[in-house]
Amino acid sequence: MSRNQRCLKMAVVIFNKKQFEKDFGKLDEEMQNKISMFGTPVEAVTEDQLHLEVFPNRPDILSYQGFKRAFLAFLEKKTGLKTYSINKPEKDYDVIIDNSVNDVRP
């Protein structure tokens, strides 16, 4: 085993199977193939849980919320950047900038 192979440890995340099926549809063989094509091979499926392998370069999908966002984009069901609303600052809102950053962020 090479040094690089030893460094690539796979994380296994466990998601609620009912929640997954509610969000994506039945966890049949076709869906499991889509999950594998996404790059998160199915490790195991139990009555209540879905176990997926996650590569170390994808920490964004270690949570169900991150997986859901990325997988919906992969399935082309919800693509694009999320938009955030910005509220006006509260009255008398002060921004204090430390003098130590003047050269970096004038």
C-alpha cells in the first residue's frame, strides 16, 4: 500500500432512510446507482438507515443538509447559487476596525 493510499480514509455517513426517500424518492437500485455516480458509494442500507462513503475532499456532504443541497444539484432538481436576503443594519450600527488590519484592509 502506497503512502497516498494510506492517507485516503473514507468517512461513512449515516442518513435517515425515510427522510432520504421523502426528499429524493424510493431508494431502489436506480437511485443507488445515481448515488454512486455522485461519488458517494452506498456502503449499506438497513430498514431505517442509509450508509454512504464520503471522500475526504467533500467535507460539505458530511451532513445531511450539505448532501441534500449537492445531490439535488447533481440530479438537476435544484441548481444554481442560493440567494440570501440582506437586511439593513440596525439603527446606530457601528463597525469597529482594529488598527492592526489597516495595511491589509484599508
